[in-house]
Amino acid sequence: MSKPKGINTICTHVGELEDTEFRGAVSPLYMSTSYAFEDVEVKRYPRYFNTPNQVALTRKMAALEHGESSLIFGSGMAAVSTSLMAFLRSGDHVVFQDSLYGGTSNLVTEEFDKFGIAYSFAKDARIESLEAELKENTKVIYIETPSNPLLRITDMKAVAKLAKKEGLVSMIDNTFASPVNQNPIDFGIDVVIHSATKYMGGHSDILAGTVISSKEYIDRIFQMAKNFGGSLSDYTVWLLERSLKTMGIRVKAQNENAMKLAEYLNSHSDVSKVYYPGLKDHPDHKLAKEQMKGYGGMLSFELNEDINVSEFMKSLELIKPSMSLAGVESTILLPSKTSHGLLSAEEREKQGIKDNLLRFSVGIEETEDLIEDLEQAINKVIKN
Ligand SMILES: *Cc1c(COP(=O)(O)O)cnc(C)c1O
């Protein structure tokens, strides 16, 4: 069979380990931490990222993101921190997009000084703003699109072009889009990172991360990874492989639900603003259409000022207030109190994150049930 290209075919089949003994339908699980030497060169050990299940899953990850090679990590942050550190050393500088996942911005602002690594945050996600932060010693440019929580879109092709021109490594956190909706390597981005805890795992029961790139860059990240020790245990690797089989259909269902909910909220008289790249009035809709295959399952919205958002959240019955995202179940949170709660009020205002902004991770429930839940919660708070 030639190389399968369709997303669901990759999800279900690529990289599987063959059960030659019993011909079972799924990959056998190898839990050994100790393997006999194959020859003097090959040392098989989980922290060397080379057990049978780890290697099998890297093949699926590479195929999903159209890269040559991949590594699987114990968390998204292990993938983010190890990938950044592999390309940066004391005296170097890195440019980040303005709004980053909270854990990544904590990594940068709390740790980078200790390693003598300088950094800048661009004032917004536009290419001119990223370019304006470049210095003599800049080595890496790092983006996240769609961004959290306002779903702004960064132009991947322009970032890749700028990186090539300046001799920088371009990196993206592609977690929010998932490989179903966006493949940054096709646009020239060098290194693609995911928190596999989110759409890849998809059932809110796995913590994992991955990085996909060229063979050369993955070898370089591996040199750092084996020393930092952020590998994933084989049992969870195996569970993640199982989860990925349904990622294509899950994410497509989430895309569809999110689009319908965005339209419903957008036309609701008690909702003042909706942020969803699939909506025609989203400021980056055109760019999203150019570089995304689907607009994703994340959306944000603001209720009218006179509505008490905490009461609204408490009144929801089906949609759960929760910290994480991208599971099959719908969840909602207030960024000002949670993901962006550590920022000062001025910083939040600068980023456009209002106190009543709600971030909605849309699940796979029936659209009608989700709409009914939102409707009854709005009606309840308005009556009170
Ligand atoms: C959750 C998340 C991370 C961190 O992943 P963990 O698996 O929690 O370590 C990084 N980036 C984005 C965009 C995320 O949503």
C-alpha cells in the first residue's frame, strides 16, 4: 500500500506494531524497561525514547504532521521546554508571539533568566510585530495559532519565510488546531509541538506531549531530551495510540459543533461578542481559511455586561466549568480567573481579555443539547 494520506487512515493505521504471534488487531504493549543489547550501538530504554511502543507512536505522529520524525513526551510542557532548550544557549535570544499558553509563558518568564537566555514578546500576532523584535542574537521564533483565548491567527507562511531569511528556527505550538485542522510543516514551519493531553488524547485522561520535525532537528532535540528525562511511560504511549485512532472523527465533530454554537451565540441578544475564526466577522477569518482545514473546537464569548458570569457558569448543567480543554465533553472557563489569572489586570486588558470573557471548549455532544444548556443558563441568570 502506498503512503496513506487521509487523516482518518493515518489515525487508524500508521505506525501500528504488528502482533506477529497472535495477529491481534491492536499494537501489543511492551512494558519492559530493560532490553537485551541488539548490538553495541542500540541501547533500548524508555528514557532513550526508543521502546517498541514509543517508536511506533512516533511514526503515527510524524505522518499526522507531515514531518520526517517525532518524539513522544511525558507532558506538553516537557515537549515545549525540551524543544526550546535544544535550540537555545546562554547569550541567545528568542522571539515569542504575544499571547501564549500560560505554562509556556511561565517557563519563559520564570526560568530563562537563569540560563542567560534573552526573550521578547511581540506586541501582537502580526508578522511586522514579530519581525520588529528580532535581534542580532535571535535564534528561534515561536508562535501559537489559533491563540488562547482570543483565537487570533498568525500567518504561518510569513513566519516560516522570515525564519528562513534570518536563519532562525521556527516553532509552533499546534495544540489548539490539532493535526486534523492545521499542518504547519506544509507552510514551512520547522518544529511542531503538541500537548497531546488535549485533542490527541481527547478523553481528559492522558498527560502527554509530542514534537514533530525533520530527522536532523529531532535528533538534536533527542540529545537534550534524554538528558532532561521527559519521556512517557509505555502504558500511556499505548493509550495515546488508541486515542489517536478516533482523533479525526472527534475533531471534525468538534469543528462542526463549534461552528454551529458560534453562529448561535453570535446571533444571541444576551451575547455581546463571539471569538471564533470560522465566523466571517472574525478579524483573521481570511487567514484562517487559507491555512486551516477546519476552524477548531475552541471558541470564546462575552455575555452582556449586566449578566453575572459566575452565576451563568454555575447554572450550566451539561457544560462543565473546568481547567483543561479539548476533551469529548464540553467545558468552559473564565480566563481572567484561571488560565490568565496570574497576569495583572492591566496586562489582561492590554491583551484584550475582559473579566467576563468565557472560553468554551466544545465537545462532541449533540449540538441541540449544548444550545439548550446555554439557553437555560442564560434565562436562569437573567431572571435572578
Ligand atoms: C495544555 C497546553 C500545553 C501544555 O501541555 P501539558 O500537557 O499540560 O503539559 C501547551 N500548550 C497549549 C496550547 C496547551 O493547551
